[in-house]
Amino acid sequence: MRALAVIAIASVALAGAPIAASAQDEVEAPHQNWSFAGIFGTFDRGSLQRGFQIYNEVCSNCHSMKLLHYRDLGPNGPGGGIGFSDAEVAAIAAQKQVEDGPNDQGEMFRRPGKPQDTFVSPFPNVEAARAANGGAAPPDLSVIVKARGRGLEYLWGEGGPDYVYGILTGFEDKPPTGFQLTQGKYYNNIFPGHQISMPPPLADNTVKFQDGTKATLSQEAHDAATFLTWAAEPNMEDRKQTGAKAILFLLAMTGVLYGAKRRVWKDLH
Amino acid sequence: MAGTPSTVRTNSRLIKWIDTRLPLFTFVQDAAIDYPEPRNLNYFWNFGSLAGTMLVIMITTGIFLAMQYTPHVDYAFSSVERLMRDVNYGWLLRYIHMNGASFFFIVVYIHIFRGYYYGSYKEPRELLWMLGVVILLLMMATAFFGYVLPWGQMSYWGATVITNLFTAIPVIGNPIHTWLLGGFAVGNPTLNRFFSLHYLLPFVIVGVVGLHLIALRQHGSNNPLGIAVKGPQDEIPFHPYYTIKDMFGLGVFLVIYAIFIFYLPNALGDPQNYIEANPLQTPPEIVPEWYLLPFYAILRSIPDKLIGVLALFASIFILFLLPWLDTSRVRSSYFRPIHKWVFWLLVIDVFALGTVGAHRPEGAYIVVGRIATFYYFFHFVILLPLIGWFERPLPLPESIAAAVTKKTAAAPGAAQSGAVS
Ligand code: HEM
């Protein structure tokens, strides 16, 4: 009894700590339905590929993703990639120009990308990124989903995707009356303080999806957030599937041990 | 053959041969098989072996993590991410270790409160208890160093805030600070030495755990009734009774731990730590890991920095004095009608401190933090000695065996000694 009470109190308090710690005067992004949610959640490959298309065509103009390689998108990538074949990955990489070298003349040179290259960054350094974006450097998006999000959803890994979706769909053309918007900033409902240096990157039909899906703003934002969630933790499907097996095994083992314990202790009473 | 032949119960001549020369098997037989334990231990007595298991899990996963980890400010963050992406089951290794730290503390905190409730620190177990407090201190240091290694924002700023505490010491504070960090600010030399210490301290903990166990064996375990073992009728051999009970408890524990590893791996962490450390950008709030929050709250509740730091250390060091601060002659709170309730005040107080530690010191949090800090010390320094003098303990049972057999006849002891079921 007392054991239960203590464990219950402890777990509530533990769960409360991170929420409490991040609870500020900020708006919590509304919760979305994600294919990867829940115990058996998996990534919708179509959504991942559309999300990559958005990153590739839009976000990559400003945001790096330094922890990813092009090969990660293919069948041998972590978590089995996002459903591209090796040939498709090679083609995607080949469209990029990568700086390499030095060659035997001691000079740096540019060559088409290869699958083992990391995603090419839009700016050579933070200073350049900052200078080109009105003083705020666009953050690297590799693990942005794990680095954002608050509230209960963060606990099971949906707070980050909710947040990214919220930012992408949270722009207002006009700030509420009385709000002083700094020159060169944009009003965003979800961003802390509501003034963001990122111009609204997405709108209806910003991209033309290769698979024919209608490119509404919310569809684009949803796919982009799904891709970024995969990017932040490409092994998530494996984690959840391994988890189900491990926990079933542990439950069975614990059941057997409980039976054994009862038997051993029976003769003591 | 001269000397005493092995007394190990086995038919294997090889084992007998070895044991006669190197009595490992005898040692195990004495320490973990025949070893007599009180017969009424309840499930709170599982937490010691759970803590030992956690220590082994942390060291094993840590050694493998260290094979992939690069202790350099430019590579630390990405080396941890690489491990999680590109190394087979690297994510599992890291999540076991990361959540393992939290679960290690959950287990040890329950273990400590168990000792407090049942008076396990009382004569003749004072040194056993004090060695436990040493382990707690070493664990805190280890976890603090470990949290710096992934080199996220909270790693960096947590290290900055905590090491900065040393500057509160008059005169020599600043030189000590620089000496500890290997520079004027947290940087690459700091990361290198923290990695070194993070690898070292767990093995120091192993050593102190060894002493803890030697001290334990000297007088045996305390028990929920807090009365001494009076004879063989009060005891049962460790094996099979407590081996099976410990294993069942371990099973339950692993299920909960696994739920976190596989489904809530980042729930106990701070999202800020997935942002690479940036010395030029202070995060909106700097909070330590949850298990250090109560102490952090004590530090921040006191307006003066130096006194705050002293209070922080005092809050842990006071535990060393607990055997003498508690003046009651009776060990178990079960027989202490007042302390039984006052115990829960301390539990509530520690949770209140934890909550305060997680929030910016503003408004009500300041007030609650100060009251809770005051109560923490008041509890140990004033309340505990007084209660010990004024409280009239309930009559103690003659022996464990007597209490246990009476229990089957539904005597009041039943719920508490709750053990033999
Ligand atoms: C008392 C036992 C230990 C405790 C309480 C502990 C605690 C921690 C903590 C809290 C972290 C940060 C986790 C994170 O947020 O990523 C960490 C990281 C790390 N620990 Fe330990 N640790 C222990 C033992 C060890 C040992 C024995 C080793 C090496 C032999 C080790 C190697 C590492 C490494 C390489 C990291 C960085 C990788 C990472 O951050 O995940 N640990 N440890």
C-alpha cells in the first residue's frame, strides 16, 4: 500500500517536473494527429517523402540539417530510411554541389554530392546565416523536434511535432491591434513572444507534390513536421517495436517469478 | 591435504578443488545463499538490491557509450547523436543510460526514505547509514558530470551555474573556480576533466558499496519492526526466500523502467538539452535534472549566495548526523505514533522543494521555497530530537517470530510488517 502511494506520488511529481519547468507565458501548440503516435506508431512514408520534398525545396534555403546524410534517406539509412531507393538517393545527392578537397594541387573544388555526404548547409557559418536573416540565425533542424515542445505531449514525443506544425501554420498577416511588431519580424501565434524572424515559409501550393497530394498549407506543415520528427529520431519505429517485445517478455518473466515467489514463501506461513 | 577442505555443497570435484584454494564459492554460499535475513522484510527491502542492479547497468552501458563518445566541445553533441542514429542499438544504449540515472535516483531515494522510516540508521548501523550518504553524494557528483557530457544547452549552463557556486567562497573562491574548470569559463578542458571524473566516480561508488555491504553484514538487515533478531526462529536463509523476492521485485521494476526507455525516453529530460551548447545564448531557464531539484530549491531560497551554498551542502551533510539527531530509543516508526506522521511531512516537504526548484523564483514559489527550506532543517534539527524525547512508543513485540505468528491471527501488526506475504 504505502509502496504504491510513494511510487504514485513520485511518478506524478516526476512527470510534473519537465512540464512545470517549461511552462511559461507561451501558447501551447494545438495537438495534431500523427501517424507515428502511440505504442505501435509508424511513420507514413508518403508523408515523409513529401516532407523531405518541402525541406529540400523550401526550408533548406535557410536551415541546415547537419546530422543527416543523403544515404540516411535510402533503404540502408537508420530506421530503413524514408522509402527512397538507392538510385533515388544518389539522384537527390547529385543535384547538390559539395565542397571537397584539397586535391593534389592543394586546392578545394566543388563536385556533385554523393550519398555519404551530409546535407549541404545553406550558409558557410552562423555569422553568414545571421547576416542573411535579419540578425537571427535559422537553427539547424536535425533534432529541432526533440528540442521544442512543451506540455504533456512532450513526454511521449508529440510536443515537438505539434510545435513545428504550430509555427508553420501560426503566422498572421496582421498582428493583433496594439501589438508592436518590430521591423523585419513576423507575427506568429505559437512562437514565444510572437515575433519571429522567419518569413512565413509555407502557404497553399508552395510546393507541387510529386505524388499528386493537394498541397494545402496544413498538409505541407503536417508533412514537414512528420519528416522532421523522423529526422530527429529515425530509429523511433524500431524503438517502439523493440519496446513492445521487451515489455511483453518482462511481463511474462515477472508473472513467472511472482508464481515462483508465492510457491517458495507458501510454507513459511 | 592440510588446511580446511571446502564446505561448499556441491558434487563437483572441480568446484571443491578450486574452492579449497580460492574460497570464492564459499563466499557466495555464505553471503548470498545461507546468509540469514529477518523473516519479515517487506518490499521496501528490495530497493537495496535494485540500487546495486542499477549501478551495474549504469557502468555497463556507460562503458559502451564511452566507446562512441568524443569529449570535445565541437564533437560531443554530434557524437552522442551519431551514436543514436548510426550505431546499431545505440539509441537503446543511450536511453538506458539516460533514464537509468533517473531510475537509479528513484530507487536510492526510496531506499533512503525506507531507512528513515524504519530507523535503520540507529545503533549499531550508524556507519552503514553514513556510507550510504557518501554513496548519495558520489552519485550526485557522477550524475552532474554525466549530464554535462552530451554538451547540450542545459549541460553547459547547468555546469556554469553549479561550478559558479564555488566563487561564493571568500578569497579563495575564484582561484578554486578557475582551477576546477581549467579556465575562466566552462570549456573544453572542463569537458575533458568531467568525462574523466564521470568515468572514475562510478568505480569509487562500487568501492563504497563494498564497505556498505561489509557494514551491513556485521549486524544484518534491520526489519519493519525495528527489533533485533533474537534467534533462528526469526530468520530465514537469503536463498531461496529473498533471491526469489528480489527477482520478482526486479521484474516489476524493469517493466516500469522499460516503459520509460521505449515509450517515454525523453520525458524526464529537458528539451533544451537537444540544442547544442551555446555560450552566447542563455536558455530562458536553467534547471538541473529532477533528482537535484530539491537541493537546488534550497540553494535558491536563500538570498545570500554564500549562505545558500552552505545550506545546500548542509542539507545533505545533515543526513550524516541523523543517527544522533533522532533521540528515540525505538527504531521503527511503526511503533512511534507521532513520528509515523511527521515522517510524511518530510516527504511532502521534499516534494514541495522539488516543485519549487523547477520554477523561476517568483511570487509564491519564493515563499513556498523559503518555508520548505526552513521546515527541512527544522525537521531534522528541532523536531526530530524533541519527538524522540516526548513521544511514548507503543509496546514492542517480544520477537519477530512472535509478531509474525500473531499476525496470522489478524493482530494490528499485520498491515505494517506486511512482509511475509
Ligand atoms: C553511477 C553511475 C552513473 C550515473 C548516475 C551516470 C549518469 C549519467 C548521466 C545523467 C548522463 C547524461 C545522459 C544524457 O542526458 O545524455 C550520462 C552520460 C554519459 N555517461 Fe554516465 N553515469 C554513470 C556511469 C557511467 C560510467 C561508468 C560510464 C563510462 C564508463 C559512463 C559514461 C557516460 C558517457 C560516455 C555519457 C555521455 C553520453 C550521453 O550523454 O548519453 N557513465 N551519465
